[in-house]
Amino acid sequence: MRKLRRNRWIWIGFLLLGISAWGNLYPPFVMPAALVAATIASGYATWLAFRKDAIHRGKLLCLPGLIISLSFLGLVALTPILDSATRHEIEVDGIKRTYRVRAPSSYDHSQPTPVLLVFHGYNQTGYTIERLSRLDLVGERDGFLVVYPQGFQRAWRTGSQPGSVNDITFVRHMITDLNVNYVIDKERIFAVGFSNGGSLVLSLGCELQETITAVVAVGARLRNRHVARCQTTDVQPVSAMFVNGTADRFVSWEGTRGSTRRWADLLHCELVAVIDTLPDIADDGTRVWRERYDHCPGESA
């Protein structure tokens, strides 16, 4: 009976490990060594339990853990092989940085193509946000390049701390490198970011106005440091969209509404929101509420 309990816990632990790793899928070149070691050790323990347990039921209990471990290791090994995105590497401030590009099948080297930069959340990867957003499918449909940059140590920073990584500089270099490798439409470079990535794109909207056309912050809000950066630039920030949900426990709905209004103020828009409830096109229990600020100088919104 003790062996049965031991084997049960072995495969349950494997199941949890597999679920956790699936949520933050790493290709081998960035996967933490500790996670690899834990996976191999657990797999070995499961194999020993499977071989030595004379009880038929005990073998059946540990078999799922063994299958999960082998499947997980195979998935991690095959991810970069099966990945059809093109991986690029550049060096910024002495640090090697990477980004991946998915070009639509309609991409034409003789025609400038719009670009969408997609920034992952904290402790995530470019693979993670690609799987969650599926924006490459939209890029294929509408004919634009989708770029998935990788944050240094899986996070985005704006160089606010002395000696820290400045991802504003990284993005500037990345766009320059994109322009070398692809024919991009410099008038249509957009950026979207989730959480920590959303905070970065708000900084980009203030500091790379000459490059970025518009930004979308998902699950992120405007902070005082963003406002300060925007107010000290010579050119007003770019158009922005804030996307959030009323059930978000980390970025409140009211906080997002306040961020939208503050950004509209930075753009010198008329601070009277136009409020719409959009048609319910999917029977999933959610509705979309839109607040829009119009009458902004130029083409801002």
C-alpha cells in the first residue's frame, strides 16, 4: 500500500510539473537548467518505480507520470525544430538579444509591409505570448509581419535604474535590424504588450514617437513615470488603446479608465468620452464596453 501511495504522488507531481511548464513553454536555449534536471530526475524515479513495483496496480498508477515526462521532454526538444518563425539575434549594450518574426505567406520583398511588435508579460516568453494571442494568424490573414521579441531574463525594463537593461534601446535597435532583413512599412509599425509588456509599450509610445505608429496596452495601466516621460518629450505621444477586464484582480477596470483619460489629456483631446457597448458577437458570457476620446490634434486618438 505504501508503494501505491508513493507511485500515485510521483505521477501527480509529474502532472503538475507538466502543466506548469506548458504554461511557460521554453525552447531548450532558454529553459532553466533546474527545470531540466528536475524533469530528468523525476522521470528516472518514475521509471524505477515502474520497473521495481511488483504490484500490477502500482505499475498502472506510475505509468501516466512516465508518459507525461517523456511527452514533455519530447515537446521541449521539438519546439524549436517545428517552429516556423525566423529567429534573429542582435547585440545591444553588450547583451545578446533575440526576436522571432512570422511573415505572412503574402509577404512580398518589393512591397513595404506593416509590422506588429508583440511584447510578452513578466516571467513569460515570446513563445508564450504567441500561443496565447495567436496574432500570427491575424498577420497571415491581414498581411503584416508579427514580431515576438524576448525580454532579458523574461522581463521588460526601461533603464530607470542605474546600470539596468534599457529595452527602449533594444526596441530601437530591433526595428533597425528589422529594416535590414525585411521590407517594412515605416509608417505602420504598431506595438502591443501584455502586463509588463503593456507597460513597456506605453513607454515606447512616449519615447519612440518617430518610429511607433500606435500602441495597445493589455492588462496594464498608465503610471506616473509614463506621464512624466511623455510630458518631457518634444513631441506628443502616439495614439493608444487600453484593453482590460472588469474581473482583473491586478489592474482594476477603474484604473484602466483613468489611464485612458490621462493619455487622452496627454494628446490634448477633448476629455468627454464617447461610450459604446459593442454588439455581442460571441456567446461566451462577456461584453465589450468602449470609451473613446475624440477631437484630438492631428490624427491622434
